[in-house]
Amino acid sequence: MTFRGFDSEVLRDGTGGEFPATRPGPTDLSLSLFSKSNKYLLIINKYLLLLPQDLNLKIKMKRISIVFLQAVIVLIGMVALVILIRFPLTEGRATNLDLFSIYSDPFILYGYATSIAFFIALYKAVKFLGYIGRNKVFSSNSVKALTSIKYCAIALSILIVTAGLYILIAHHQDDDPAGFLAICIVTTLASIVVATAAAIFEKLLQNAVDMKSENDLTV
């Protein structure tokens, strides 16, 4: 690990890269992380630290993991979208109906409206992972993303329970709603678990952000 002091307004990493420098006061603690020419440099007050290669590798692996998780979430969204489009066509009564009549069914439209909360939650999850990848997890934006995921999961569970109750009460006597009700129960439990986890992480993250803000004001 290399230490270099500086007095100028520009730092140089020895490979031609330049980094803006700050002049902290005698009691301030200044931390900055820069990336240039596949090297990572950490600035602590007036010292420039060239981070070791194994740490560089760990940072790269973290970014790869974040991108992989984001890709998985996008894939889940694409699969869900395909299911939403194809499922109405697989119903038995759809064989005698045209496409407009199939997709204009009130219950199918209700399902599409319910899915909006699901896709919003996926979008917020991708954004939250992006904040983690940019080392901005302890920020108000991360807290807002978790809050949105929590409310979307709560809304989704309520809407699914409502749909299940409707089918249970209004289904035709010749239809067996057991399969649909089982799906409703599983998805509702999953939504409750997601909402609970998001609420816990939101609370912990909000406390960490508040502590960070207090420390910044103290300094």
C-alpha cells in the first residue's frame, strides 16, 4: 500500500490519471475513493493510498455480483410479464373467445392492475442494488427504495387476498378454485415476507443514515 502526501489541487497516480484534491481542516476527516486506470485510490485527509490488487479484485467481484442480481430481477420481471400475457390464453373458456374478449375480462384486467405493484417493487429493487454498487447504500434514496418495496408488497398482498376471496365466493359451481386459492396463499405469504424484510432493513438503514447525518453535523 502506497502513501503519498499532497499540497497541490490535483493528485496524480503515477499513470497519468488526475484526481481532484481537497484541503480538509486540521480537525476534519476527509475520505474519498477514486477509480482510474483500473486502480483504486483512497484519500484520507492529505494522504493518497494506492489500494492493493486483492482489494481491487474484491471491489470488482462486488460489482459483478450486483450486476448479476440486477439481471436476475430483470429476468424475473420478464418471466412474469410472459406469464401475464400467456395465462389468459390457457383458460378453457378462452377457446371460444376472441383476443379482445379474453383480455378485456374484468378479472384479467384486475390481475394486470395488481401486477403494477409487483413491477414497481422489482424496479425499486434494481435501483436499491444500484445504490449498493455505487457505495450509496447509507443514503435517503436507499431508504426510499426500501419504503417503496414495503408498500408495494403490502398492496400486492391485499389485492391478492381480495382476488382470492372473490373467486372463493363467486366461482361457478362446476369450477374448482383450489388451485387458484393455493397460488393466492403462496403469493400472499411471499409478499408478507418481502414486506416484513423490507420494513426491517428500512428501519435499520434509516437509523444508520440518521447516525451518519449526526456525525457529519458534529464534524
